Amino acid sequence: MRKMLMLIDYGAYNRARHRDGKFSELAKKATPKPWVAEKINGELMFVRGYTDYRDSDSLGRKNVTITYFLEIGKVYLVCEPDLRGRKNIREIVA
């Protein structure tokens, strides 16, 4: 059995738009991408997320979500950056 966790990716548009060329420095300053990692014996094993642009606008600026599927009963670290780029890291049990 698995649980589904959806996180909003606020910086998807800026990272994609400024990745190549003369604006690559702007991509580095974009809001970081959310991530989820499983805690196993003190080590982190990152979980693959699936990016969904279905509900976003035509440029991919708003409502870009990343979906993670988590095993029930395991401990995970979740990093969910806010609009200003501050990382909110929390520990959850799925």
C-alpha cells in the first residue's frame, strides 16, 4: 500500500526558461525543487517524483506539481520550498 504526496514546484518555470544560455545564473537563483527522501539507518535515499504540468498555464508558471508515492509506515524527509526560496524540511511517517 502507498500514500500519495503532492508538492507544488514554484520554481519550475524559471529553472526551465533560464537553464541554457546567458541567463543560466538566473536558473541557479530560482526557487529550489521540492524533494522527498526516505530515511534508512541514518542515510537518505531520494524518492523519484513525477512532475505534472496538466493544471499549469501555457508557460508552466503556475500549478506545476510533483507527485511522490510513499510506502506506508516508513520515515521520510520532505523539503517543500516556499515562494521566497526558503526550505521547509520536515520529517513525516507515511
